Amino acid sequence: MAGLKRIGLNVKEYRTRANMTQAELANMVGVSKEYISFVENAKKSASNELLMRIAKATGVTLSDLVKGA
């Protein structure tokens, strides 16, 4: 569970650094705003494929997203 929480915090941090709303990120990666919220709050896990799309959309690496998880 700690890994999910760390990934969620990283997703939120990099999304906000990219000046994106949850809805904007969700639209870019092909999921709902609610799903992004669930990932950020460690209520759902994201597949590696989704994490790669999130990384690309926010301009970071996959390693950045999973750092500390």
C-alpha cells in the first residue's frame, strides 16, 4: 500500500508542476477524472501502460513517477 501512496503523490506532484487539472490529465491519457483522483489518493493502482502515458503527458520519466514506491 505504501507504494501506491507514493506513486499517487508523485502523479499529483508532477501533474500540478505541469499546471494540469485532473480532468486535463485524464483526457490526455484516456481515463476518467475520477480514475486519476483514485490513483492520486491510492484508492486504485495504475497499470504500467497508464503510468507511461501519465509520465509522457507530464513530461517526466516512468522512473520519476515510481520513485520511492
